[in-house]
Amino acid sequence: MRITAIETFLVKPRWLFLKMHTDEGLVGLGEPILEGRALTVATAVKELEPYLIGQDPTRVVHHWQAMYKHAFYRGGPILTSALSGVEHALWDLAGKAVGLPVYKLLGGPVRDRIKIYGRCGGRTPEEARESAAKGREDGFLALKTGISGERPARIVETMGFVERVAERFAAMREGAGKEVDIAIDFHGAVPPQTAALLIKALEPYHPLFIEEPVQCQNVDVLADLAHKTHIPIAAGERLFTKWAFREVLEKRAASILQPDIAHVGGIFEGRLIAGMAEAYYAAIAPHCPLGPVALAACVQLDAATPNFLAQEQVSLGEGYLKEPFEFSDGYINLPTAPGLGIELDEEALADKIGHDWTNPQTFHPDDGAAVDW
């Protein structure tokens, strides 16, 4: 089997899908997206095409090494996201070639179903309580929210801001109950001084984890916060390849790693990171606020990873896949079809092709300074 062509296409609301065609008629799927940079990543995929055409797609790791090393300028969000989506498709084809799901090529499943988490929110404590209660009623055993102090966080925040964030989370805990996990994402948008205040205020309500309390590229600051609290710290969505995660583990800056399988280098790179994490007694909760192809890649990894915690998702594939993932009692079942285990619903996709999504541009209401979103 040889690769004959690669195509990418924009899919609403903000995704980029990839199809890898072969001379045997098999087609591999991938999702090589970086939020807000879809066209840039599509160009990066195009630049990989001369190497890939004519190759045997089942040599997944060999091709990854060649594309990564021959770039000379290694890593980074654009190149590694392009590489990730290509790698998804290579694994999809490798699985289809032998009639097995990818997780069986990774050693077989270590679990029978995959725990996923939903989202909850609300501007007021009342809205937050209702949202969390609905998540529980919908069958989720884990939820995730963000902070809401009614404005972007300042370098050092007021007592009122900290209390508003804590009160809203306390309301969610009340709505969801004590048997539903609730994680909270700071989104790397909180200065470390305020992050420390917020973590202390949230501790009584037992968050599942606190995600990206600060920008995770500054591992020393992340480690400082992690060592001051008993709440697990999660990070990793903006780190690329195993080499970036090494420092996080060595400095005990996070005990829950969140590689994004559409950004970090793909499925096998995620498996290597999970193995590194296991040696440090750290867990894996893959980041995936993306499309169902990226989710399918995550699920293959989750199935074969002993130290898996929970899977993020925003789309189980309704309106995109012929057979969306089935959700029940907080879990989705393992796909049993070969490769990634999914098939695009081309008819349903017809009205979802193309988008011009861009990243939000946020400015602080106090003085108009640009802030993280």
C-alpha cells in the first residue's frame, strides 16, 4: 500500500480535517488543527506531501521521525500540529490495513470504556448551581468549568474577586454533589500571584484538578504553585512532544498531564508521554476541545493507557460521523472498527465545509491592556 494523495478541508465551527488516500482505496483520517491557525497548518501539511507521496503508511514511527528531524527547526505549534494530523491518518491506515483498532496495535485495551467529562458554567452562583446539576442529570460523572470573577484577573486580585470565584465553584459543588468530579481551568490567563490566592480559596471544594493555573511554559512558576497545594495541578495542552513534558515531570510541576493529540505529535507521541508520566505516578487527561476525528485519536490512546484519568470532548460526532460515539453513565464505549474506528458522514458534512474562525481578542476593561483569553 502506498500513499497517493493528501487533502485537507476546513470544517465548521473551527476545525481542519485531513484525508490520506492510498493506491488500495483505503483512506486515513486525521485532524491537523491549531485553533485560529487552520490555513497555516494546512500549508504546513502541504509541505509534508512531497515526502509522504509514494510511502508505505504503516511505517508510522519511521515517517514521524523523518518529518520531525528533517524540518531542522523542530517542534512548535504549527509544525507539530501538522505532524499530528498526518500521524493520525497513518495510524488509521495502519489499523485498516490489518483490520484492527489502533489501540490493539498499541498493545490492546486496558479498559472497556472511556470516561469523558462535560462542561458547566454560569455567571452567577445560581446559574452555576443549575448548570452543574444539569450536567449530573445528563449522566456526567465529571465536569469542567472556568473561573468567573466578572472580569479578567489582575496581577493581584481583590478579596471580592477571589470570593466571587470561590462562591461560584461552591455553588457548582452543591449542584453536582460530592460524587461528581469538577475540574476548573484557569486557561493560563491568571497571573501567578492571583492564581495562588484562587487555588487556596478553592481547596475546600475539592476540585478534580486545577488546569493551567499559569502559562505552563514557565515550568518553575507552575511547580511553585503545585508544591503549595494538595489539589492536583493539570497542564500540557500548549506543550509539544515528549521533550517539553520531561521538564514538567522532573520538576513535579503537574501530576495530571494534558497532551493534545492534535498538537503534541500524535497518538504514539502521546503514548510515550503517558509512559513517562506513569514512571512519575502522574495521570493523563488528554486535551481535546476539537472535532470528532481528534477525539477518535484520543480514544485510541486512552484505551491503551494504564494511567488515563478522563477525556475532554466537545463533540461526540453528531452531524459529522456516520456512527457518533455512544455516551452512557459518564462513559463512551470503545470503538471496534479498524483504525481510528470512525467514518465521516459526507452528506451531513456538506453544509459544514469552510469557516473563518479566529481567536478571541480580549482587552482588560480597566485600562484596555491586551490579556489572555
